[in-house]
Amino acid sequence: MALATSSARFLNSFRIACSFLFLRDPRVKRSADDIAKALEGDYRQEHLFALKQAVDAYEFYHRQMEECDEKIKAYQQSFKPKVDPALHPLKKAKGAKKKVQGNQPRFDLRENLYRITGVDFTQIAGLNVMTIQTIITEIGLDPSAFPTAKHFASWLGLCPANKITGGRVKSSRTRKVTNRAATAFRLAAMSVSRSDSFLGAFYRRKRAQLGAPKAITATAHKMTVQFYSLWKNGGAYKDPGQDYYEQKYRDRTIKNMKNTAAKLGLELTLTPVVSPETQAAVGM
């Protein structure tokens, strides 16, 4: 990880405004003279000392983070690989960014996780490498601890906890669990709210029906099922997209309408409706 400019160099050149012009973003419209003038000021010794302390602390914490990254990398490499990335290379990451984001390690975490799990979980919408690492550290690498996806979702507290008395369901609220993996799935579910993925379309429809909190839980549950399927069976995941979900929802709605009509002794006939714009275009 490239550290910030050393505090000594930074502070020694602090009074020379022009020395900072190389740091400006290429999209900045102001001229170099305007920026240099804006950097002029009264730099008192106590302010410079406080700044030095802050820069030193910044560099120290980044050195600590580098050591953590190296330790995590070495620990992950100690696991027996389930796939050789050289023989079965990863597909290009969705929405890949050149710049490493946030506290993401400065080594190829995605390839490491792929090597030790045998699956590229990042193909599931909403799951990034940091989220997957959090989940894997909580659940381990052996899916046999959970016989089915339902057991896995129940352990995460992402399915209804039905309380039945006298044959009647008194409550179906999810259980409150303290689980970092469950929190990771919920955060991942929130991140797909504007995506054009299958899960994104599912979340938006559930939010319209039930509200955001329940939609997050429902989407996290569906994401959990997809995750478990890859975790247990391996293979690759291909997102069908929001158009597929909308078509499936339309087909299911029509089927339910036909079933309702049949129960009433009626037959439902579907007639396409021509929009006014189409009628005007064809001269109807």
C-alpha cells in the first residue's frame, strides 16, 4: 500500500504553495495561479505541529493495515486450493474499478477467495470481495454443516420464525441474531436496490409490497439461497437480469388470474391492449 507523502517532506514544503499543484485533479477548472493563491496562509507552529501529529498517525495506521493485509494473505495461502486460477481463470469482475476502494487489501483478494472456495461469489449481485470475506470467516469453507439452504437461512435469521399456538400462527417475525454473516447479507441486499439484476428487480417489487425493511430481509434470504447453491454445488453463476424476473412475475400473475377465473366457473381470455401511441403510428 502506497503511503502518503512523509510528514517531514509534507511539512517542509507546506509553505511553498506551488509545490502542491501537481496534486490537483485534472478535472479542476481553476488555474494554477488561483490554486497557489488559495494555498497561501498564516501557518503557525502549533498548527504545523498538530498537522505533523495527524500525518504521523495516518502513516502509522496504514503501516498497521499493511501488516494485517500480509498476515491475511499468508493465512489464506495456507488453505488447500480447490481450483487453480491459472488453469481456470476468473471472469472479469462486474463493475471493476482500477482504484482499490476503502479498506480493501492491496493484494488480489478475489483470486485468493476463488482459489480456496472454488467459486467466484462476486458474480452474485451485491456481493463484493470484502462482503464475501466477512461471510467466509463466519461460516467457514465446509457447507456440510448446513444440510439445506433452509437450514443455512434459518441459522442466519433470514427466514420467518413461526410461533404457532393451537394450529394458528401467532407471529412469523425473523429471529434476532448476532451474526456478522447475516449483517453482511443484509448490507449486500441493500446495495442492489438500483441494480438491473434479478435481485434488484426482486428487491424493488418487494419494497413496493412490504416496505424497505422486509424487502431487505426477503432479498437477503434469496441471496443466501444463491450463495448456498454455489457454495455446495460449485459451478458458475449467471445473473438472469431484471427482464427475466419481470417476465416470470408477469407469467405468474396471469396464471393466478386464470386459476381464479376457473374457480369461479369462468374462462379468462387475454387480449393485447394497443397503446394510443401505437394506434397513432399505424393510423388506427
